[in-house]
Amino acid sequence: MPKYQPTPEYEHGSSDSTGILLVNLGTPDAPTTTAVRRFLKQFLSDPRVVEYPRFLWWLILNGVILRIRPSRSAAAYREIWTEDGSPLLLHSRKLAEGIRAGLAARPGCVVELGMTYGEPSISSAIDKLQAAGARRLLVLPLYPQYSGTTTASVFDAVSNKLQTMRWIPETRFINQYHDEVGYIQALAASIRESWQEHGRGDHLLLSFHGVPQYTLDGGDPYHCHCQKTGRLVSEALDLQEGEWTLSFQSRVGREEWLKPYTDETVAELGKKGVGRLDVACPGFSADCLETLEEIAMQNAGFFTEAGGGSLHYIPALNARDDHVEFLTGLIERHIEGWGAAE
């Protein structure tokens, strides 16, 4: 039996294509305890996500977390689940479709979506690209700000897959786009449009997914990338000091994470009597559990309970035309000089 995966239906002289692999974090297959447990086990077993000693973490994960958290998370997923499935998967698919259409004028470009955890997997997406004759592979993790917990996990998964292939494609990897003009402009436009449609709140909160403090201490640039994104968005919106705040959400456990924490910030703003709080989450390319349930539901409750008026969540960029156009242009820039890009 061959050790390495053969190149499917390969014939010498056959035309090559350029494969574009879009990657997002992933989602459970269903909002059930069993499906969520399976998803969380894969996610939380990744050493990029949790850097504890492996044996100790295995005991904590399997002995405690996977016995308690799946049922709670499943209940949260049920709050946002749609008739068509997971919002993250639906928005990511629409984004991939938009980029595929945007690259239609470039013969030989093939676009596939993969998830680091869950389905469709990165491995299956690369298989599809290989079957389409992709001899060049551009990987675009849909994480604007680089983090070892997310972007590097994509690299690991892609690398692990390539190690099984007999003929690996020439590969390029986009690490981040946190300060790209098109990305900042799309974020600012989405906030302005929300203000035009729903009115402008008294304060704008930009909430990014949190990571443990030890990642910053170890040299991870994520915190700096988030700060730069926040500053550039505030400048694009002509916001003054005191009109906006940056915070970090989704912390778990007792360890210190990047501060200020979103839930504490929301409560503090509520105590100050802020009438309406607008919240945008620039680090999420597509709406998901952390935006639709954690921010729009949980933190909205924290805000009103603390004395605030109402919290208005501004949707992620999802498959907005300007988001699709920006990412398509980013891809085109990175494949210049490569086969289909000539």
C-alpha cells in the first residue's frame, strides 16, 4: 500500500490550476450535546489553542470540561441555529461563493472552504483542490489579526495534510490583513450603515476574541494587531477619545487573558448610564456563536442589568459586497506571478 496519497487521475501535460483555500474555525454539525462534545474535543485538543502540558490537559479536558461544557454550549448553539444550519458555516459558504464569482474571470482558479475543526475539513478541501488539478495552493485563514491560536493552527493542519501527499502543491500563506485599507474601509462602512439604519448609539465598543496573556508575553502579535485595527477603524469613523472602547471577549478559566474584558467593560458602561451601546466585532469575518449569542444576547443582558439602556450588535462583515471585493483583491495580489495570475 502506498505511503503517500497519489495524485488523482494525473496525466503528464495536463493543465494546472491555482487552488484558493479559505479557512475558518469551524462549527459543530448540530446543536446537540453529542455533536458539540465531538467538536470541542477536537478544538480543545489542539496544542495551539491550549498550551498546557499534554497529559495534564488531557486529564482536565476529558475528566472535567467534556463532561460539563458540551451541554451548556449546545444550549447556546440552539439559540442561534437556523433552519439551514450553523450561521458560521452559512456565512462562510456565502463568502466563498462570492470570492469564487469574483475570481471567475481568472481561468484556473479554484476556491474551496475548509474548517480547522469539524466539517468541511481542511483535508477534504485540499483533496477537492487536488482533484481539480491545483498545483499551486494559496491559503487564506479568515482571521484578520494573526494569532498562534488560530492562524498558526491553520498552518499546522495544512502542513499535516501536505505531509501525506506524494506531490505537494507550491504553497503560499496569507498570515494577516488587520491593517489592509479595504478591510478597514469595509468595517467602517458597515458601522456607518448601521448608524444610518438604526441610529447612532452613545458609545461604540470594538470587541475582539480574547486569548491568554501568556501568548502576548510569548511574542504573539495578536494584541498589537487588534489595537491597530481598532485605531484605524476609529480614525476612519472620525471618533474622538472617549467615544469608543476596545475590549476582549470569550475568556474561559481562571488564567489571565488580554484585558480589558468585554463583559466587565459592558457592565461598567452600563453603570455609567450609557443609554445605547453599539458593539462591533472586527476580529470575526463571519457571525458565529461568539457574536450572535455571547455579544448580542449575553452581554446585552449584562449591559441592561448594570443600568444601561440597550445594546445594539452590528453584524460581522460576512458576505457583504465590499468584504468579498476586498478579499478577492487580496487573493489576486498574492497569486500574482503564479500560473493563472499571469
